[in-house]
Amino acid sequence: MRKMKTSNIFFLILILFNWMANAQDGTILEEEIEFQDISPNNQIKVNLATLFWGTGSLNYERKISYRWTVGLTANYRPKGTAPFKSTLQNIFGEKNKTYLDNVFDIDQLSYGNISLSPEVKVYLGKAGAFKGFYIAGFVKYEDIGIDYDYPFVYETQGHSFETILPLKGDLTAWTGGIYIGHQWQLGENWYID
């Protein structure tokens, strides 16, 4: 994966959000955020559902006005086996055929990705930011790395040879969209989104 490029983009997005959050009064201030000192204007969220697919997801959201927030979501999935292996294998064919049949074997696939997604939310309820129904717009940068060890059989001069062709590729994508959601406060510092 392109770690240098991804880390540069991540760093620039963090600077942008820090500037946006601190420029509300016309000045830019340097401040440190410590977990024990996080004000009600900040939320750090962990998406537990993504852990079932081997992905970590962390979101930071900051209130910038009564109803508006800005946020940044980072997702990381280390290279490993592909999710939904049996479904993919059914789509691509039976792996029990011989390699001469050029069948895709999902067990030879290694997949990983990293994504960064800045977003803006407007909470529509009377309670304001962090509570109730919201509409959000986002832009997402994603870098996907795929490795596949393709078993290749060829014949030359009357001899048959079998080898592994290591296929590697990266895919970078920019996407964006709008989504809706609802956030409930469960306790003083606990929310479900």
C-alpha cells in the first residue's frame, strides 16, 4: 500500500479539521486533547460491528455550532484473507477443479485496506448536536491492496511446468455521499449511533 501518500493525506485532513474547529472565533489556537479532558464538544467513537470483519474503525467528531459537527473516520484492515470467502468462491467457481481450468481460488487471495473519511453532520432535533436524527455528507479516500498467488501451469518443448505467479495490485478510490442516522445518549459519556 502507499503508506507515505496515505499518511500525508491523513495528516492534512487532521490539520484541516483542527483549523476548522479552532477558527470559530477568528483565531487559531494550539490545544492538546487528552482523553480525561474531552469536553462535551468532542466525541470519539469506535465502530464495534466492523471488528467482525477484521477491520478497525475510529471516528472523531467535534461540535462547531449548536446543530453542526465535523468529523473524521479512519478505517484499517490489515492484509489477510478476504471477507465472505465462501460467497466469493461460489461466485468465482469451484476451487476443486484442476489449475488447467484457470479457476479462482479464494484461499490464495490476500486483501487489506485503509480509508479516511471527513464528514459534516447537521442534527435536526431540538436537542442539537450529538443527539437525535442527523443528515451527513462525506468524502472518502480508500487505498486497497490485493495479493493473489496464481497457480500457473504451462507446457513447453513437451514438458509441463507448474509455478506460482505472484499478482499484486493497489486500487485507490475517492467516493462521497450523503447518509442519515440517529444518535442516542445512553449515559453521561455513552452514546449509540
